[in-house]
Amino acid sequence: MQTVGDQTFVNPRDTRLAYADIIGEESLSGKLISAGPILERIDIFGAAVAENLACKGIATISVDRVDFKCQIAHGDLVRLEGEVINTGSSSLTVQVTGYRHDVEAGKFIHSLSAIMT
């Protein structure tokens, strides 16, 4: 962050966070997971990204858009990456991108994108 006069400028790179976890129920491993648990992770992670910049309590007012690019199954390793892409006088916009680890290919596959305020 850089302050000039009464304005503070933030480089989006300074707001980046990442999180990875195995998602879903172990007993359902390999079966497709519903969107609910994924949306919950996006909400919690997006709030963490925003709170990291705001340095105070925040609330998710709206999830403007979520695009699922591929299916995610119980037991998949999912990595979320997020950054603040816009700041207003009383709001922040956070972009969250998600990746599913493809064991066979040995790499992460872009699985979802979300924009939240």
C-alpha cells in the first residue's frame, strides 16, 4: 500500500492469498460434489482476502458471479487463489479463482471463477 495525501493506493498483488484443501466427504470419494460446499469455501476465502486489506470485520454483500469450468468431486484437492480487484469508499471487490488437482495429469486444472463484493 502507498499513501499519497489522503488517498491510499493498493497494488492487487499485495492482496493475493491462496488456500488449498481436500474438499467433500471421504466416504463419497470420486462422486461429484454439489455446489454448496464449494460456494461456502469461496465465501469464507473471499472474506479472508478482503479482511486482509480492510484490517477489520467485513461481510459478503453479494456474490456477483460464479462460473464453474469443470466438475469437482468429493476428495479432490482444490486450490483457491484470490485478490482484491477494486476498492470503493465502503466496499471491496474480490476475484477468486479455483483449481482442481488432476492426479493423472499431475497438474492443477482451472475449475471456477467468482467475483464477490
